[in-house]
Amino acid sequence: MKEKLEQLKKMAIDEITSANTLKNLDELRVNYLGKKGQLTSMLRSMKDLSKEERPKIGQIANDVREILENSLRDKKSTLEKQEVNSKLEQEVIDITLPTKNMVYAPLHPLDKTLEEISDIFIGMGYEIVSGREVETGYYNFDALNLGINHPARDEQDTFYINQDTMLRTATSPVQVHTMEQGKLPIRMIAPGKVYRADEVDATHSPIFHQVEGLVIDTDITFGDLKGVLAEFAKKFFGDKVEVKFRPHYFPFTEPSAEVDVTCVMCKGKGCSICKQEGFIEILGCGMVHPKVLEMAGIDSTKYQGFAFGMGVERLTMLKYDINDLRLFYENDYRFLTQF
Ligand code: DAH
């Protein structure tokens, strides 16, 4: 019996030593120390021993059990550590590896310009108003003093939805909606998309962006208009830019003007962009026509105002020297990441 126990101990320790998985180790535990395990059944057979032998063998058996339990526990913790280590090794992150090419999304140049324009006018106390892109003939034309025979009413320029509903051809209808709300004074800009049944080429697109401006108060003069728009031009194009107000005609303003700035390409020397003028047009403006005020319910004997409208694509092309408007809509990453 004693030899048997020694043999069993040796065999068990050998097997425990060479166990290489936790599962393997647990099988060994069951095999030796489990209910039907080898050592357990040997202990059970001790009842057949003589009275003298029993305590001696019992002692040895208990020692063997303790030794086996200890070596199982030691081996278990070794295997557990190994498992953690190999997991850590597998999951190691090599921080020296180059990253995947990160694609970041820069602001679209038109959004950049829109933000810049908005910032300039917000700085002067203007509010940002949003309008609607689908308008009725009243708001898109009549209320802006565009008579029934005005060329802009021609179907060629306007995307009609039905006889009296259309995609707005300018942001100017927002002026009318704002005035109709009856809250005075008004200092607002209205950026947004406008639609014209145009061909697509380097300077035309059926969809483009405008920023409308409107100021209504008592004591507003053409001098205020000049001051605000000259300030805008200098903030947008830089201090050195020269600003010129040139008489023009718009049905909804009287008097009306177009604003020119020193040609950004030739700095005023004269080139093909400015048609040798040294100046280029950047926006339209004027004092709000009394008829327009009255139609919107504003007393034109008490209130005056000025309005302006500018093309966002045009301003962006001038500022960044972009020669083809189609670049804005093609989403070519090489173009978009230049801003
Ligand atoms: N609505 C004009 C256009 O689309 C731009 C414009 C000119 C707006 C003069 C104005 C203005 O408010 O006063 O060409």
C-alpha cells in the first residue's frame, strides 16, 4: 500500500508538471482527488488494513493528498499567469505602426465664405434669418415690384412648380417675409440657395447661393448703406481694397447701385477678369423702394431702409482665385482640401 501510494504520488506529480492547459490540469485533479479519483479510492480501501497499519498509511495518504493539492494549486496559478501573458502578447498594440490615412472633412469653401459673411454682419448687429426655397409669384416677384412684364418672370429663368409656385430666383423674397412680420427695426441677413433655369458653365449653375441683407429703421440714408457695405468689402477682401458705388437699376430699390471692388486678380491694373476696368462687381444694393415697404405694411413716410444681395459663389471665386464654378459641386477631394 505504501509503495502504491508513492507510485501514485510520483505519477501524479509528473503528470501535473507536464500539464499545459487549465483544462488538462482540472482533469488531473478529478482523476486523482475527485470522488472516484485514484487517491480517493485508495483511501477508501484502507478499511481493509490492520489496526496497526491504518494510522501509518493514513498519515502517508494524507501527506500525498496535501502534496498533490499543493502542486495542483501551484501549477494552476502558473498556467493562469501564462494565459494572461500570452493574451497580453497577442493583443499588444504597436504604437509605432503608421495609421490608416485619416480622411478629415474640411469646411467646403462656400460654407467658409458663408461663415465669414455671417460673422462680419453679426459683428455689426445683424440677425440671421432663414427663408423658404419655394415661393409664390407674390413673394418672388410682385411684392418686390417686379411687374408682370419684367423679364425675370420669363419661364426661361424660373423653375416653375405650377403657375403660381416656383423655386425662388433670389433671396430677396426673405425681405418681404421679414417686413411682413412687423417687428421693427430690422437688421438681418438671409443666406440661402436660389434657383435659375440656367445653363451649367464656368460662371453659371441652376443652383447657387446668395446672401440677402435688409435694414429698416427711421433715419436710414444712402450713407448708411455705403458705410456698411464698404466695411463689409474691406473685412472680406482686406483693408487695401477700394470700393466703388456705381448707379444701377433694380425694381425693388430706388436709388440702386452695384458695388465694385479693386480687381483681386490684377490689383486694379486691368486684366481679362475685370475686362481692363481694374474693378469687379461684387453685389447689388439700394434704398428699399417705398412701394415695397408699403406692400409689406410698413409706413414709408416713417421708415426707410436699404437692401443688398450678393452671390456666394462669385465672392468665393474672387477671394480664392477659382476660375470655374463647377468645382464647388464636383466634390473633388483635391479641390476641397485646398481651403
Ligand atoms: N436680387 C438681386 C439678384 O438676384 C440681388 C439684389 C440686388 C438684392 C439689389 C438686393 C438688392 O436686395 O438691393 O440679382
